[in-house]
Amino acid sequence: MTTNLIVGAGTGLDHWRNARCLADMRPIDLTRLVPDGARAVIIAPHPDDEILGCGGLLQLLHAAGRSLLLISITDGTASHPGSTAWPAERLRQVRPQESEEALTRLGLSGLNWVRGGFEDTQVATCEDAVSAFIKQHLRPGDVVFATWREDGHSDHDAVGRASSRAAKAVGATLHEVPIWAWHWAHNDDPRVPWKRARKVCLSPYAIARKRYAAQAFTSQLEQDPSTGLEAVLPAPVLERLLQPFEVVFIQE
């Protein structure tokens, strides 16, 4: 898959709310997803992916007392190309700070967190190094949640592939999380591995707290005054990621 899938307004929220594939999707219990005693590792290509893809799951894992590790691959410096309001140097500072604030809003301040500092939009060009970086932070028995390797964004795809290799090398379990797929896919889309898809159901409180955390990413939520471009995460995109569940493609 290529980044040209992420164009236009994308698949509407009403479509997903009425999608049979989601209505029929089996839920999965947290104790099955991350067994007692296992550590959960969330791997985010960019600051905000950990919240958009796993903000509810993170809350459940924390409440259940699971050990947690967050790995951020890039600092998200390429989100505003050509911008004078959001140059790469500013984004390198601000975007991790936004993630820190978002985690605090989830009650996860002090979360064990490592950052790779790889170049945003270029992860596929250094995939071996990314896999090696991930591998050094994993241990046998970990349950890893990475972006789906066919999510439609080059960094997301590369992180999924690199995470798969690293998990296999150390004896960890890998589950994949769709994020941008909700933009280009549709009900029963044959490109999506629906048979592996499971729902992590979220309470209204968990959804509200995830929404509050997502609002910490100011750089992504506001129009860029220097270019006139709309927000990276306009309201319709964000709303698609704030449904009463999160989806994981489980390892078979």
C-alpha cells in the first residue's frame, strides 16, 4: 500500500457506524489479549499514534496493572511540510511534549517510554535499523501493538513490518492496529484482514478520556496559518478514531 490512499475526506463516520463488519466483529477480553504477567509494548510511528490507535487500550492495561512500554519511532517532524509556523525544529520539540501531555491526561504520566528519533516519512528507508532498535527494547513474552503493516501510510507500514521482525526474533507476540485504514477502507473491504480483527470495547468514560488526551495534539488539530492548509487531523478524521471500541488484528 502507498500513501496515496490517504486522500480526500475519506470514508465517513456514518459508514463505519453502520458497517456490518464492525457490528459482527468479535470482542476480545483484555486477559486474553495481554495475559497476566505479560508486558504490553505500544509502538507508535509518530507522536499521537499511541493515543489514536490505543488510547483506550492503554487505559485498560494500566487499570489492570499490566507493565507498559511505549516506543516512539519518529518525533513527527514532517507533519507540516513547507510550514513556517511549524518548522521541523519546532515540531521535534513540541510533538513529543504533546504526547507527554496526552499520556498525563490518560493518567499515565511517568510511563516507561523510549524514543527512536528516526526521520519522519523515511522509516521505510531504514527499516533494518528500526527493527534492530525495536528488538533491543523487547523481551520474550511481550505483547506488542504496532501499526498495521498495510495501514496506507509508509511509516505505519514500515513500523508494522519492522515490529513483526523484531517480535519474531525475541519470541514476543505481535498484534497490529489500523489507524489510517479507517480513512480509505470500507465495510467488508477485501484488503483488510477482517477475520483477524477483534474489538477492544471501551466505556463512555474511557472514550471521553481518550478524546481529552487527543486534544493535547494541538499541532495536529489546528489549521496552519502559514500555508492555509487544514489541520492534519481534522474533526472527521479524529471522530473516526473515537468510536466505542478499538480494533486490533490479532496474531494467528
